[in-house]
Amino acid sequence: MHSFIRRIDWGGIVLYTFLTVFGLLMLMPLVYLASTALKPISELFLFPPRFFVMNPTLINFRDLLLVTGTSSVPFIRFIFNSIIVTAGIVGGGVIISALAAYPLAKHNMVFKKFFFDLIVASLMFSPLVLQIPQYLIMSKSGLMNTYFALILPYLAAPVGMFLMVQFLRQIPDALLEASRIDGASEWKIFWSIVMPMLKPAIATFALFSFITAWNDPYPAMVYTTSENMKSLPLAIQTIQGGVGVIARVGTFAAASFLMIIPTLLVFIGTQRMVLQTMAHSGLKE
């Protein structure tokens, strides 16, 4: 009995207990947001406030459609715009970052270190410094009020290039040389060997890119003037102000909950690959 007690890893039990409690505490804001989204108006302003909903209702989600939707621009249009823009930024960013990372990591190209250092240096600059040049380029090229204006400025992502370069450096050069000896072209090697092996890095970058693109109202605010091109985050921002803002607390909670759900689903689907990328993306030169 005493030997069994000695074999118990008390340190591990304490650590996992602490992490479990801490994880539950981190989930409490999300639980409260979901509870608020389901509260009727009679429970939203109770004092003292109640954490959990007593009489759940979907009326806040119905009011969300009435507040953000109009006869000319239905609410589904905002969702469609956000899906198109987010998919374009994530998909295009992944392909461009992978195409840039492959020669930087696996080819003896001229000025390779210089270009990689530029990518690393660009990580230190705030995106705010690029907003005016990006706006001028979109405006002068006649792309305002188009999906191109909402997608193109965000395709070149230094974070994605850095992650993929670091991950590709872990792939043995002998594997690629063997493919070349077998007669495979560089495009064949890239699509059939490099891209499948890059899945963890792609999942990590796609997660970061999705979170940024899905929740960012700035592109639709700056590059569009038409209601038809408004994105979901920008449409939901109208709920926070104006007449009846106090009565819209439940509606705003419902909108915030809907915005979080896709992010949670993407994170759950990619978390294993994200951890794998963090474990293998060392600062190898």
C-alpha cells in the first residue's frame, strides 16, 4: 500500500488539476456570452445579475436579423461577403506563402538570406504603417468596392512565409533530390511532396489568418462604400451604437457568439497540427 502511494505522481496530479481549473476559468467568458445571447430582455437587466440563463430564448438571434438586415441588403449577404473574403485571404495566403517559402528553404537562390531577412524584418512593422499606401494602390487601380480590394492587400503574409520556411528546413534534402533523380519536375515536387508535408505549418498559418480576416472590419470600412460589399464584422458594429443601444445588449451578445463559433470550429480542427508546428519550427539556420 505504501509503495503504491509512493508511485503516485503527486506533482503531475497537482499540475493537471491546476491546468484544468485554469482552463475552465478561461472558458467562463465564452459560457457567459452564450448565456447572455439566450437571455430574454427580462433577464438582461436583473440586479444582481445572473450568470446562467433561466428561460432561454432565441429572440436575440431573431432581433439580430432585424437590426442588421434591410430590405435592400439581407443579412445573408453580409455572411456571404465575409466567407468569400476570408476564404480568399486564407487560401491565397497559404499558396503564396508556400510558393515563397519553398525556394527560400530548399533552393540555392541568389540573395536567399537577404530576402529571408527582409521577411523577418517586416514582422517588426505594425500593419498600420501600410494602410495609407494600400488604400492609395486600391483607389488608383480602380478596385474599390470589389472583392479584390478586400483580399489583395492581405495575401502577402510574412508570418506565413516565416513559419513555412522554418518548417521546410526540417525536411531532408535527400528526399527532394531523390524525386528529382526520378524525373519529377519542381512543380510536381512542390504539389506532391512539399505541400503534403507542410500541412502542420499550413494549418497554423490558416488558423491565424482566419481569425484575423474573419473578425477584421477594417477592409470593408476603408475599401468599400457600397452596402452590398459590407462584411459581417462591420455590419455587426452598427449594433453597438445608435438609438436603442441599451436594449440591444442581448442582440450584441448573439452577434458576438455567432462571430466566435467559426473561430472555435477552425481552432478545434487545427489544434493538433498547430502544436506539431510549434514543436518542429525551431530557429534553424
